[in-house]
Amino acid sequence: MVFEEKMIMNGEPDEEEEEEEEEDMVDPLESVRQKCEDVEHCVHTKERLEQCETRVGSRSATDEDCTEELFDFLHARDHCVAHKLFHSVK
């Protein structure tokens, strides 16, 4: 009953305020990953991944997948991220 009285007096929390607070929070790791994706080597491996996905997606049946291209891209990006993070920790 006390809780209900407080809700009546204060009103229910506004959902828009909660959503705005969540939007303001930015994961720093995502920011670093995004910057690293713009590095030349990452751009090249991402292009190869996208070309493979387009090629595989255009075929009705194929055994080819883009695992190697995906791993190459993730390795290049993560190498860049690790270098940036460890360099700033020193």
C-alpha cells in the first residue's frame, strides 16, 4: 500500500528517461573496435569478407563458407585493439 501511495504521489517512471540514459552509455571497447576497423589492413580484410559473403549469398547451393575471411578480419581487428589497449595501459 505504501508503494502504491508513492507511485500515486510521484507518478510512474518515465520510460523515455530510462531509454535516454541507456543510449548515452557507450562501451569503450566498441569505440576502439570501430576505430580499428578503419585501419588499412582491417579495411582490406573486411572487403574480402564482404566479397565472400556476397559470392556465397548469390549461390543457391555451395559448400563454401567465409570462415577463413571472417577469422582474418577478426584477427586483424583484434590485433589492432590489443595494441591500442595494452599501449594505453602502460
